[in-house]
Amino acid sequence: MMEKPKELFGKMLAQVPYNGKNEEEVRIIAKRCALVAVDEFLIFNENLYLNYGSIAYQYWQDVKEEIEKL
């Protein structure tokens, strides 16, 4: 498994307050936040030259897929 998905998920997980939520709810929120971050990065692709089909674009697509599996 790639390290970046775990890294992003972990960073988001650390930011989600529990506030009475169970662990699964917190994990779902963190996962959604990590996916939003990756989507924003992919949307920003024109400025970063991450053209559809490029190696960098595929890398972030792979990160997104791995986050979805968490």
C-alpha cells in the first residue's frame, strides 16, 4: 500500500474532534476530509500541469483509491 493515503488520512484523523462520536464516525469524517483534499489537488491540476493521464495525475488518483479503501 502507498504511504501517502495513510499519511493524509492520519493527518485528517488527528484534526477531527471526537465530541461524543464513536471511532467509526471519526474515521468516516477523516476519510471524507482526506478525499476532499485529494479532489482539490486534482482540480488544481491545470496550474500544476497534472494533465489527465500524466504520471502525477495517476499518482493522485491512486492515492484517492487507497484512501477509499481505508
